[in-house]
Amino acid sequence: MVIYLDLVLLINYFFDCLLLILVNITLKRNISLKRILLTSLLGELGLIGIFLNNIFFLLIFKILLALILIIVCFKYKDILYTLNNLLYFYMGSVILGGFVYSLKINKLNYLLIIISSPLILYLFNKQFSLFKTNYKNYYNVTIYFKNSRYINVSGYLDTGNKLKDPITGKNIVLLDKKLLKGVVSIRSPIYVPYHSLNNRGLLKCIIPSKIEIDNKFNDNFLLGMMDEKIGINGVDCILNLEIMESLHD
């Protein structure tokens, strides 16, 4: 069988792009297409596996390469976050691999693979929607600051979160304060009293410029800075229902 190396490189790169896009969309990781395209270039190292005759070493190599792709593309937040990314990457890979194996690969079928692969992954994403119900409250969020800087984060809608400033009445979006390092300087914070089931105190807040969620905006809120890490997989900030209801074009 004749192997067209240039086409193999193209298909391999194309598949890596599709799989990373699948993870990004399914798990709402809020990663730019540019980062995905650049990260997929690392996937070309997978062709080294052609020269590995030992199945065990080939498997280890494939797993390590996939892990590198996942961490470079989506960064490392914690073990669960990374394992979820890796799981969806591999589930998509198995689906694509089975599809390719079902075809008798020749030069004409390469075009069929390129055209139909996005459809295969789209159907896979729809079919496995029941496994990602926990992600229905995830949103891609952009927070803008008065110094013209902004950050892209993954937000979670907590319908039980009714935190607001009792003086101004502004709702509060909670954010991991580590994400503000090097983005904005906190000089005159606002301290908002809060209490929960097990704790109470003062929450340090700042006034951002606006927040963007699904191409809609809200400029009447406070940004509360959390010292501890948010304990929800892949989440950087906590939204509340009133924030979502007051979004506008």
C-alpha cells in the first residue's frame, strides 16, 4: 500500500484540530481558535509512532502526546480538569479512528475523511449530551477593565448565588483573584459584607468596566475576589441569575 506522507501529515493535523475543538466546545473551555491551531502542530510529533514497533511503548507515547496537547491547549488547573479534557479528547479520537478504519484508505477517500469528519464529531457531541449535563450552566465570559485590559474566563451560573452589595444594590460576580495578577492593579477596593452557612466576613471587590456573556453585556456589577480556588471543574468565576437576566446588547 502506498502511503502519501504529505496527506498523512495533513489528516493528522486536521484530526488534532477537530478533537481539540470538540473538547473546547463540549466542555466550554473558552480557548481561542488560534491557540488550538498552534497547539495542533505539536500533534505532528505523533508520526514518530510509525517507527515504534513495540505496542506498549507506542501506547505510552500516544497517551503522553495527548496529555501534552491537552495541557498546552487548555492549560493545567487541576487533575480533574485535565482528566476531563483528556477523556473527551480520547472519546472523540476513538470515534474518528473507528470511522477511518471502516474505510479502505486510498487517495480518493482522504477527501471523504476531511469532509465527513466534522459531521461525525458533531453527531458524537449531540449523542453524548447526556454525559455533559453538568456543563449546561457553563458560559464563556469576558471581563473588561477600565484600563482597557480584559480577561477570558470560564463562568458558572449558580442560581443559588444572590450575593450583592447592600449599599449600591449591585450584583457580584466572584472571580479567582489570581487571574487578575498583571491585568489590573487593585488600589481602592470596595468591601462588601457577606455571610454563608459556615462563614462570614468582608469580600474585597472592584468595579470593572463591563462583562460579556454570549455576545451580551452588563456594566452594572461588582467583581468579588476569592482567595480560595473555586471548587467547580474548570470554572474561574461564579455568576448569578440576576446578572444573566440583566444582560443587554
